[in-house]
Amino acid sequence: VRTAALVSPAELAVWLVALIAVLGFLGSREIDGVRERRLAGSAADILEHGRWLVPQLQGAQRFLKPLLADWSAAVSMRLFGCNERAFRLPFALSALGTVALARLFAGRLLGAGGGRAAALILATTPYFVSEAHSASTDLLLVFFSGAAMVAWWFWQSAPVPGSPLWCVFYVALGLGCLAKGPVALAIAAIPIGLELWASRRWELALRMRPWWGLLIVLAMAVPWPIAVCFVIPNAPTRWLADMNLSLTREHSSNVSEYLGYVSHIGNWSYFCFPWTVFGVAALGLPLLRVRLGPLWPELRFVYFWLIGNLAFFSTWAMQPMHYLLPVALPLAVIEAFFWHQLLAAAGRAPHAVRLIQAGFALSFLALALVTAGMMQQRAATPMLVALAVGGVLAVLGVLGAARLADRPRQSFVLLVLAGLIAVSIFSGWIRPRMSRRGSCARFATELAARVPVGAPVLFVEIEEAVPFYARRDFRKVATAALPERMGTLGRGYVLVTRATYGALRATAPPHTELRVLLEADNHKDPREDLVLLAFGPGGT
């Protein structure tokens, strides 16, 4: 019976949408954004120079953050080539794994229909889809922390220490720490602690064997930092300083800085769009606990997972919205619960189904335009249209998924359209690869065409993603030492900013000619644009 359920038309349709939404157009955009550029530069350094323990980024050692994401990207590119699709593949698979966890967890709580709705909601949430199309440590954290929480929930119904689920819980926590640091422990500890308190099952804390579990987590997460300490003696001091920088915030009388503490709440409607109505309702789920009756104990842990971590992340001021990603999975489960209840009520009044379908389509269309206009003021018109249409079709898609047993063909079409529109939000035709002005990929590709293989490229400043596209020997040089290095080499290539180029012309070694080979235009400040120079004998 279980096998038949897993290969049913409804299940296959949901996974078709998830595969298209998460994996479609994965390589259609160039490496962009600070998180992607850093990972791309670090992974390229690992492949080019074999520095797996402490890679370099912009000439500096990269060790302040765990390197599971860097290693994953490097391994993928070693297997499938140095391209955008291979670079993003491990993170897209993590997002797909998160969708699978939502299907599994919601299916246990709400039944097969609720599980399909949770998976489809997550796979048609534009912000989640956009993150799935970008490389970041956050996606690994979301998957491993989600796997730990789902494993713990299944384990607590039959709490046997040392069981496979017990091992999965601690191994996933260890990998989460290796992906993002100790924050993975906090993500798990908050909802588990609240659940033990609410259920008064404190004996579970002992049955979890936390001392043995801690050894498993340390065995997964600690070998890398210990090895780094042998290479970089002051690494612990640097780590503590970086953690202190992340946890402390300056305060002033400026109202906007205080508003930073509630920025996550302000971003909530966009984060859960187009399911904003259900997403906002999810925050007040305990208000319905009397009506939920026996369902409340089942949903209580999911609520603690959602609200506990939302409160935890909201204590950090001015943090970007991707910090909310670890709550995407429990949010999708609660949203699926509301869909489940809504469709059950609609089932008792057949005519209401069409009214609900039309009403939600119109409301989400209006909500899409308003939300996109507020949160993406500079977004292009295709983005606004895609968000609006995607919101409508996502609603129709989930409604169709719940009714696949009655009308499989029509519902299948709705599901496929929902997935395709979700993909189109961040597909290549909105922002084609290497087409925008000042493209880093275009600049790096032209640099590789001008610099022979094996020729070193001295640099003062460099875009993080340049080594990803231009596999050359980039060597960091301080500005003051650059003339001396040029005089020692005699001829070669150097990468500087336009502002540095003006100073270099005055301090260049005697009888050295500087020729501009390539200029970039990828900064708002022209003085910071990169300039590729060739130097050699000549001049005065």
C-alpha cells in the first residue's frame, strides 16, 4: 500500500513540480551576490591549488566559517565541470531534500494529502525557490537541521537510545555545525526544549543520551577547526572576535536601527508569499488549540520549531532575510495544515470550491503586486508579472493536488503550470547569463583570453568570482609592494582598481611600460572598477 502511494499520480505530479522548480534553469545565471561569489572563489581556489584545509579568497585565508559548503561545491565541480550548474548542484539538492523532509513530516502529521500539500507549498514559494537557485551555506543548514528535527520527532514516539533515528539526529546536527557553526545546535535545542517543557516528558532528555550524542557531533564538526589551529596559531582568537562581531550591535538614538530588531517580522509577508495569509495565521496557531483538540499536541512541536527559531533569529538586528530559511520547513507544514482544513470545509459545500478558488486567485494576485512593489522597488516588470501569475497558479496547483483523486488530468495540468511559473521567476529569460552590463563572468572570461595559462596575475583587488571563471594563477600583493614585485618579474600582468592604477603609473619601476588590456564596469563607484594591466620593458 505504501509503495502504491509513493508512485500514485498525485505523488508523481508533486515531485515533477518540485524537480522542475528546484533544478530547472540552475545554470542560467552567472555567479552573483556576495554569498555566491565568496563560495565560488573559495571552491575555485580548492580546485586550482588543492587548499582543502584553508582555501584563499582574495588572497586572504578563508577559515572564519566552516567549509562544508566550499567542499561540496568543489567536489561537484570536480565531478561535473567548473560551471554554474555544477557549482549550485549540491545546494539545489539540499533544497530538494528539504522538500522531501516536508513531505515526510507533514505526511506523518496530516496524512498523504497534507504531505503533498506541504511539499508543493515549499516548492512553489518564490523566496525558497530563489534561494534553491543560489549557492549558500544556509541551504545546507536548512537541510541538516531539518533532518535532525524530523529524525528526533520520529524517534521520540519510540525513544530507543542508539537506534538509527537517534544516530541520524546527532549526525545531522554534526553536519549542520560543519555547514554553519554552532547555530545548528540552537536551532534544534530551542524547539526540543520547549516541547519537553510543554509535554512534561523530561525523561526524554536522559533517554537522548546527550553525552554520547555530543561526542558524535564533536566527531563530525571538530576535526577541521583542530587542524586549522595547527596551520593558523591565532585561529581561536580570530573565531571569537568574529562571533563577537556577529552577536554585538551598536545602539544609537536612530529609530531605524532599533527597527532592525523586528526586520524579520517586517519581511515575513514576503518570505512566505504567496501563502502570506496562511503564513501570518501560522504565527497565531496556539489561539486555535481549543478547536484543534487532539491535533494540537501533534502540531505543537512544529509551532515551537517555527516560533522559537523566529524569535531567536529576530534577536539579531539588521540580519538579511535568508536567516529565516531554517523555519521554511515547519512553516510549510503549518500552511499545509490550514490548506487541509480549508479543503475539508470546502468539501462539505461543493459550490464553495469554485468561489474559494476564484477568491484566492484574485486576492493573491493583488497581494503579489503590492508585496513585490514594496519589497522589490527596483524589480523589472517581468519579475512583477511572474510573481503575480506564480502566486495565482501556486494556489491552483495545491488545490489541484488535493483533488487529484477526482480529476487527475486537470489537476496534473495545474500542478505543472504552478511549477513552471515558479521556475520562471528566476529563470534565464529574466536575467540571462553574462548579459548585464559589467558582468563579472564576461570580464573574467576576457581576462582568461588575454592572459596565457601559467602566467601569474598579480592583484591588489579582485572580484571574488573572477577565479571561478578565469582559471589563472592569481597572487595577492600589497599596494606598497607592487612596484618592487613588478621590477623583480620584469614582465607580466597585474589587476588593480582604477584608483590604484593612477597611483601605480607614478610609482612604477623605471623603464617599465604599463598597458591597459581590459577594464571592468561592475561597480557603482568608477574608481573601484577593475583594470587588467600588462607590464614589461619599455617606457621612460
